[in-house]
Amino acid sequence: MDALNKKILQRLQANARQSHVEIGRQVGISSPAVNERIKKMEDAGIIKGYRTEVSPFECGYQLKAIITLRAFMGKLKPFLDKVKQFEEVVNCYRITGNENIVLEVVLANQKHLEQFIDELIVYGETKTQIVLSKVVDNNPIKPI
């Protein structure tokens, strides 16, 4: 990872839709050189993909919550298989400490939250916090 690749990554993190020509202008190399470097970073797994970020609120989800789960004995593996099927789950992390799992979920309303928790409690003890606002928006990883 050289300084030029770091600059290209920073440009892509700022706006992944900008053209290779524009990135080349910003970092001082040609469009084909930008294309080649991006392709190599994709092949090396440095760039894992591109995505469209969707506003949950505009799609009808009025509630965002952080839920921790402390799995019952023998229920962690079944939960890890099941969690991939929950449409409500935005992110799921396996963590250290008393709880095993942290979930970031989006839900339509309080009733939806209640139903979702009812599905989770067969796997373990839950704790739920309602998200009020996002303090940091898009904190991209800075290349080392």
C-alpha cells in the first residue's frame, strides 16, 4: 500500500461514484493508472465492494435499536445461523464480555420491536437501547 493508493482510497471513500478520470486529476495520475490500481486493490481484497446506502427512515423504518444478546448454553451456534435471516438486522457483531452478540436493527415501530425481541429471547437474554441520533456519520477507515 503506497501513498498513491492511499490517496485513491480516500477519494473513493469520499465518493465511490466519481470517475477514474476525476480521481486521476485529484491524485495526479492518468485514468488508466487509476483503473489499474483500483483493480489490483480489489483483487487483493483491500477494496471489498461498493454499495448503495439507503435511508431506513425513508423506507418506513421509524426505529433503530442496539440490542445485545447473552446466549443461553448451546444457543449461540443456532443463533449465528438464524441471524442471517432477520431482515431487521443491519449489523451483527460477535463480541467479548458478558454478552455474546451486538445487533444494530431497524424496525417499523414499537410493536415490531416487541415482536423482534420475542424472536430473540429463545436464544438468550437481551438488552435493548433505542438509538436517538447518529453522532458520527460515515467514519471511513483511514489507510495505514
